Amino acid sequence: MTERSYEIDFGEQAPTGAEAERLTASGAGEAERAEEAALRPKGLADFVGQPQVREQLSLVLDAARARGRTPDHVLLSGPPGLGKTTLAMIIAHEMGRGIRITSGPAIQHAGDLAAILSSLEEGEVLFIDEIHRMSRAAEEMLYVAMEDYRVDVIVGKGPGATAIPLELPYFTLVGATTRSGLLPAPLRDRFGFTGHLDFYSAADLHSVLSRSAGKLDMHAEDEGLTEIATRSRGTPRIANRLLRRVRDWAQVRGDGRITTQAARAALEVYEVDALGLDRLDRSVLRSLCTRFGGGPVGLSTLAVTVGEEAETVEEVAEPFLVREGLVTRTPRGRIATRAAWQHLGLTPPQGG
Ligand SMILES: Nc1ncnc2c1ncn2[C@@H]1O[C@H](COP(=O)(O)OP(=O)(O)OP(=O)(O)O)[C@@H](O)[C@H]1O
Ligand SMILES: [Mg+2]
């Protein structure tokens, strides 16, 4: 039985990639990427929302500063686009240190990690994105590096091989994962602080959007931003992206201003509905209701019917559908709630 619905950690959400492609089927152009970088908050004070994580993190950083030490290792978990990479950069910025960025899939051999670790400078932040995808051997090397600031470089092969310990400078590891449930306990336990990022409220997304509109010199009405905020799937990255699509509409078909009307019209063009669901979200829901009578159905079966990887459905679409109360996960599979049927304008089955 390889049905993944039986293995998942129900409390967790997962990786990446597909989220980046959302709402910009053509891919973000160079200018858009530059804008995206400009919108990334630099300091903790610019980071909107997530009050708990922000407070906890600021304590960790202030205490480290007061002691003149490097901050403890930090693990950040949560769905894509909520600010994990941003926070890693903020940690380096707040500490006035450099940051080295890599990712779990990029570290296939322990040697890859040894090379990165041994080139770190005192106090630097090492950011490992998708840390749950690192190879086993690298993971074990990381344990020692995190705890003892040392790597053992193996010289030679077979019985004659010897481990030469190499001292490392103090550094702060920041790990990001969309699935903290997939991290082995020994790795998880070596982080001094774990921050879990959750979907943002519409009010927080409104703040993200007004900050962005200001930075991009847009003429935006409050109601227009509210309309975008409520349809952004609780995700700052999506909010910023929708803002640019609404700006396109406003410039080409409107009077250049971000208004409610511009927001509604543009989001209709991009098939983002009133709840913020996009095409993938809706096709998952529709398939669940119309093909499987509302479930329960296993994740991989569901994924096949919408023509997506199980991982994409699980990591990109599902967390928000669950959070909105449209889908529930049970040990027997996914189930559509009454709200899901209603949202699609369908009649729920008797007793459903
Ligand atoms: N709290 C926030 N305040 C303002 N803007 C934010 C905030 N969080 C994220 N953003 C914006 O959203 C974008 C996406 O954030 P980020 O790249 O940090 O997400 P992520 O969690 O690393 O996503 P992934 O899991 O896909 O790597 C950033 O470019 C940033 O501009
Ligand atoms: Mg990231």
C-alpha cells in the first residue's frame, strides 16, 4: 500500500516549485523578479503578520546580540510563499552577517555539504531550503556541524580510511521546510528554535499589499487592495503577484488605478474565484465531488484525475483547501465538506 494519504503528517504542509509557477503560467520575467526582490522585507520590523514567530525570533536575536554570540539554529516550517526565505535573510540582516543559500536537493553528497561548511565565515547564516530533502549522509554530517561546529573529513578508502576533524567557525543554520513532519527527530531536535508560519489573515495581507503598492508607486484604493487580499489564499507571494496582474489590467483596460472593479475584473481573467481558489484548487474540489461523490478518496487517485503529481496536490492545493474547511483529511482519504459542494454550486449528496 503506497497510498500517501496514509503516511502524511496531518498537521503539516509541504514543498515548493509548483507554487512558484502559480498565476504566472508564462513564468515571471526578469523585471518581475527584480520587483519581487524589491518587495522582500529587509528587517524584522518590515515583516508583516506572524506576530508569534516575529516575537520569538526577535527574542532569540536580541539575546544573541546581548551575549555577543551567534544565534541558535532556527527551523522555519510552513506552506510555500509565507516568508521562510524572507525570514532567513532577515536573520542575517538583523545580525549584520552574510548569508549562504543552498537547498536540500542540491546537497546530494556529504562532500557537497563539507565544502559549504568549511567555507563559512564566523557568524554567517547558512540557509538550507527544503532541508527535508537532504541526503542521509549529509544529514549526519550536519548533526555534528550543528552541535560541535566540526566536520569529519574522511581521507582514504576502506579499512585504511581516517577521519580528520576540521574545526568550523560558529554559524547559524536556518533550515526551511514545508514538511517539518518529514524531518528526522535528531535533526529537528538540534534546532534551538522552530517557527511555524501559518496562512495570513486578510488584514495582514492588506498591509503587505499596501506596502507593496507604495514601493511600486501604484495608485491603489483601499477597497481594491482588500479585494485582492481576500483572494490571495492567505499567501503574501500570491498577494504580490495578484497585485501585479491587477496593475496590468488597470493599465490596459482601466484608468491605471487599483480599484475594486479592476481587482474583480483582473481576477476573473486569471480565474481566481471569490475564495481565492485558482484553477488547480477548483479542479481538485470538482474531481473530489463529481468523480468520487465527495470521497473519501486517496491522494494519488485524486491527483491522477486532475493530471497532477500527488506531491503538488498535497503540498500546493490541499493545505489551503483544508484550512478553508473545504476538504478534510481522514485515514481513509480526502473528503469534500458541504462547504465545498456549495462553493462549486453543486448539491451535496443526501446525508452528506
Ligand atoms: N511577512 C511578510 N511581509 C511582507 N512580505 C512578505 C512576507 N512574507 C513573505 N512576503 C513576500 O512574499 C514573497 C515570498 O516569500 P518567501 O520567498 O520568503 O516564501 P517562502 O516561505 O520561502 O516560500 P517557498 O516555500 O516557496 O520557498 C517574498 O518575496 C516577500 O516579498
Ligand atoms: Mg523559499
